[in-house]
Amino acid sequence: MAFLDRIRALNNHRPGEFVPWFVGGRRVGRLRPELAALLLRNRNAFVACDAGVALDPALADFASRSAALAEAVAALVVEGRVSHVQGESYPVTAGGREEALCVLDRAAAAQFGIRAFGQHLDGYVRREDGLHLWIGRRSADRLHWPGRLDNLVAGGLPHGITLADNLVKECAEEAGMPADLARSARPASVVTYAQVAAQGFKPDVLYCYDLELPADFVPRCTDGEVEAFHLLPVGEVARRVADTEEFKPNCNLVVLDFLVRHGVVGPDHPEYLDIVSGLHPALDPPM
Amino acid sequence: MAFLDRIRALNNHRPGEFVPWFVGGRRVGRLRPELAALLLRNRNAFVACDAGVALDPALADFASRSAALAEAVAALVVEGRVSHVQGESYPVTAGGREEALCVLDRAAAAQFGIRAFGQHLDGYVRREDGLHLWIGRRSADRLHWPGRLDNLVAGGLPHGITLADNLVKECAEEAGMPADLARSARPASVVTYAQVAAQGFKPDVLYCYDLELPADFVPRCTDGEVEAFHLLPVGEVARRVADTEEFKPNCNLVVLDFLVRHGVVGPDHPEYLDIVSGLHPALDPPM
């Protein structure tokens, strides 16, 4: 049951737990009830609506909506409800990232329960003794998930940058990879989940890329996020996903999707059907 | 919208359209209301239960349940409600195909709305001028979908045969492929859908395999099911899925899954998220 446990851990929402919030009539996120009440009480930019909370409809364009959210986040930082302002803008959208209605600081994404987009890359090597995956171990000083195992490259997708450019940037920063090599990565899947976390709600979308690496490529972290890289046999990677909690939780799902696509976890696995559908739930779970 | 149209065409059920039926307390299929009423009226083996129709609980083992269903199917053939007896046993299961509670003739699978399992193989060639897929055209005399395009190999999975053995058998019959080559196919995905069809309900499970073929391999149909094979550039295959209805409907989904896994349809596609989740819905849709 271990593979399914990894999926269930990131799909742990229960109906009624959150209050939906809206921008321009579209639902863009979900708030804990206490945060919804606080925003209605203390921030002029939020108003009650039939289905939950709405950003004031008078804020009718991208810039004014984004400014109102930035002001709200700044106040939440002062109150200790958001840890910091990260200075990285995430799209606020009811659909894809290209359809942003405004932006919100990344550090407040879960508190506002907005859909967060990211890119994860599985870097692998075909050797005579079988398929191997490059796996990183996160630095001990990381704010989130220090010391856990990670995909070779993984990063959030800020507003306004293309998928191709962000991937090249992340590949350079996290694995010291030349741009030409990064550009040869192949989009292969998208993994989605809807997680209740300490900070709030995380309905995340992770675009997954495969990159077959030359035998002499050795990743090198240039931004301090990764402590070390290891080239592990795919069976050993599968074992760590199934039997341990060494991986950062959402990286388990990206690895599992790789294992399915490469036939390491196949239709003889008793939970194959639930694993494959569990990696790709429809984006708006009933709440 | 065309890719999504292909998915929606095979996920066209509406709540309340069918009556669930049960074996040993487990829901195994769905019946049109008129067939449910007929079975209750004319066949001693079926009884009404709170949630729908049940095979008589007195039939407590695999053999007696299967015999009762065979008798019911024979009567339905006489009445013209099932076209023929095919002589191929499909598992009747509430879960995977290994958990069969009894068997039912393949020709009556949709009338009884049981989960039907199949294997589809995408055979491809990497050429200097890009990825090419071997595509078959179904013979004009086929009962189902004559003249439509098909995956290189595709077949139903009867009860009791292993996935590996059935795939080797289908690869030999449908594409004249040596067993060694067939065994090198890699399981890569599973596509599911829940379709309302003329005969009834089809909640199907298609295991998808990838097989990279040598440049000199030419498929040859040995069982008359395929009229001709064509090696088409992957972009042309994508175009036919998107813009035409040339493919047998469920083959569209298998090709689409291949296009996603090989990066031909990637995250820049505006419907990417809906395509990927739409290929892998959870198996029991709300009815």
C-alpha cells in the first residue's frame, strides 16, 4: 500500500474544511475559515459573497487586484500569519497559469489556497546495469523539508516567465546544467494533488520532464539548495518511495509517475489503476 | 478543443442512467433499467436488492455464478438483446482483473456494464526525420469500427491469461511480431473511460505499452483484422486525432496518452491539464 499512501498523503482534503474565494467571479483559491473571517473584518479589499469571500469587485484590473493582495499579505506578515514576503509573484487563476487574474506573493500561496505551478525534472542515465536516476538531497538549512531527497531539478513557476525559460534557469541553479542540455528535456506528464498543509491549502500542479543524461554528466548545485547528488538504481529509488519517507512528499509523486511511464511499476502491480488515476486527479476536488 | 472532444466522447455517462448490479455484495457492473427489469422478471438467478439488482446470493462460488450468467446470456441471445456468444470469458470484478468473482461472455460485457480490460500497443520508430508511429487500418469486414485507424496491436484481455502471454499472442496475431520483440514492449500507462454505448455501459481499462521498433520491422496482420499498416510521422498522427474521426474512438485516447508521454502534446497546450486528468479518471464515476 505504500505507493498509494504517498499519494493519499497529498490528497488529504475533506469537504467543508475551507472557504472558497473569488476574483472577478471566478474561484481562485480556498481559505481557512479563520483567515476568511479575518480578511472580511480587517481588510477593505475583501467582501462576503454567497459562496464565500470575494476580492472587492470594484478592483477590476490586474494591477489593482495585485496591489490589494500585496497589501493584505504585508499585513499578514506583520501579524505572523505569513512567514515572510518572498518577492516572487505567483499567478492567481481559476484555470491555467496563462489566465492569471492577478498575482500573489509565493510565500502566501498556501494561506490563500491558490493553484501553484511548478516544474520537476527526472534526470536519468541508461547504464549497462540498468536505469539510474540522479537524486538530490536537500541542504540541512532549507526552510522546507531540509535533508529530504528531491528530484534532480525542481522549482516553482512564477508569473510571466515561460516554461522553457524557467526550466533552463532552474536546471542551471539547481544542477549546474548547461542550457543546451536543459532544453533537450522532454515534457512527459503533469502530476496534480490537493493537500491540506499547516499553512493552508495546496492544490498544486507539477509539470514533469524527463531528461536522459550522458554518462559523464555530474550535477553540481550552484545555489546552495542541494547538499549532494547521488546516482541511484531505479529499483532502489522505487524502494525508498515505497518503504521510507526520505523523499520530500511531492517528489514521491513525480518519481512514481516516472516509474509508471518507464514500466518499473507496471500493470501487474495490484494498485496500478489507483496509482495512475491518483497521480492525475481532476483539478477541482469536491469540497 | 478537439483532443478533449475525443476524451469526452468516451466519458458521456449521466447520473441515474443505469442500475448497478452486484455479485457477493460487490458492485460489478451497471444495467440499463429495461434489462434490469427483464432479468428480475425472467431469470431466477437475479434478485432485487436495496441498491439495484444482485446475482442470487445463494450462488456463492465462481462456477455457479458463471454458469448462471452463461444461461442468462444464452437467453438474451435468443431474444436478440445480445448479438452472439463469443466464447471468450471476461472477468466480472469490482476491482482488478485478478479479483474476478465469476466470468461473463465478452459479447455481453457492455449489456452488463462490467469493467473490460484490454491491452493496446503503440509501436514507434525513431528516424532521422523524427518519431513515426505504426498505425493499422481495420478491415472493412470487421463487426466493430470497420475501416477505422487503430493502434499497432490492440486486444481484449480474457479471464485467466497473464498480461505478458496475452500481449505476445496479440502481437503475433495482429502484427506478425516475433515473441522476443513483443516481450520487449514496456508498460507505460493505463487509460480509463466510462462510456455509454448502444449496447450498454463500457467502463474500460486499457493498459498501454510502448515498443520502439527496428527500422526494418514491417508489421503483417495474420488474423485478417487489419487491412493495411502505415508508418506515419507523429505530427500527422496527432493531426488525425485532433481534426478527424478516423481513429476507432478508444484508440484516440491511447494515442493521446503516447503524445503526452513523448512530449508531442506538452504543457504549453492550453488544455494540457484537462487532457492528462481526462485520460485517467478514477474508475468509479458518480452515477
